[in-house]
Amino acid sequence: MNSLLKKAIAECFGTFVLVFVACGVALATGGSLVATSLAFGLVIVAMAFSIGRISGCHINPAVSLGCLLTKRMTVKDFLVYVCAQCVGAILGALLVFGCFKMAGVVGNYAFGASNYAVGGDYSFGGVVAALITEVVLTFIFVLVILNVTDKKADESGVSKFAGLIIGLTLTLVHLIGINLTGTSVNPARSLGTAVANLVYGSGEAKALAHLWMFIVGPLCGGALAALCYNVLFAKDAKDESSNL
């Protein structure tokens, strides 16, 4: 099987699991801060140690953008990854929302999609606050990923724990972000749950209308993380190697 196809399948599967399990926990627990944060983090750990060796376990367009801008992947690979991630997220959201609906379980479906502005405030201030939150949280998340998966981390042995570190970081950003934006930091995840809300008529007609914030914010955060890595950390690693 073609290598890129294998990676695409892995990314699709990984994003499917992320959305199905983590957003499922959010629905089942009414958006519990701790339970939902742990669910997202633990899924990342599980997927990192299962599909990580195939695709690197991005399962997030913002992460893939960071890898593209740090020259860890080609434009072709990036586009394939993002398409696979979006397909996986939509399938995962449709299935988990559908299961809850068929079972007659009353859940917080709005949370499964995201709080589309801080505190439900759709004013200019709410939108700006949501964007800033998503940019900052994604910046932190992607910067950690870029650092614990680079060559220097591999040489020091840190990369052996990369999956755990990344999972804990995602848990951390959810702990602070859930009550602010619902925490996206992942455009594919937000796209999937927005589509599912629209399909199942969960009363979230604004889901797609406000989706742009949860695409623009995370992608800007991922790009800023790549810029920071290229200016600071990548240069530092290059300077150290030149002095050997």
C-alpha cells in the first residue's frame, strides 16, 4: 500500500477516535471540565502510541500546519493529512451524536460542538476573546509538539515520552479553555461537530456560522508556534550542532 495512503488512513482513524471518544465523553458528562479534558488528553496518548509510527499522529490541521512550516512535511502531504483529518472528524461526530440520539440520551450537544463565543457572547468582544484564546492555546500545544518531536529531543530521549507529554498538554489547554470557548485548538474537530449538529438539528444553527473562529484561531496559533520554533529552537539546535 502506498505510504501516503497509509498515513491518510491513520490520520482519518486517529481523528475519528478523538472526536468519537472525547466529544462523546463531553456529551455523556454534560461537558465536565475534568472528565472532558482527560478524555482529550488520553485519546492523544493512545493514538500517539498506536498510529504515531505510521503518520506521526497529527490528527489536527493546526499540528500539520506547524509541521509544514517547519519543513517536516511537503505541501502534498499536508493537504492529504488535512483532508483525512476532516473526514475522520466528521465521521466520528456523526456517529457519536447519532448514537446518543438513537439511545435517547440527553446530552449537552452544544458543548460537543464548542461554545462558539466566550460565555455565549456573540458580540465583537466575545469573538475577539474567543479568537485570542484559541490562538494562545493552540500556540502552546503545537510548540510543545514541535519541541518534543524534534531531533534534539530524540537524542536526549525525551521523544520516548512525546505521546504522554503531548496528551498531558492537550489536557492542560482544555482545563483552561473549556469554560472560555469549549476548546477547539483543532479545526477538524470543530468542523466535524459543527456538521453533526447541523445534520441532527441539535438547535445549533449557528454552528457553521461561527466555525470560522475555530479554524482561523487554531491555524494562526499553529503558524505562530512554527515561527517561534524556527526563530528560537531550531536555530539553537543548529548552532549547537555546528559547535560540535
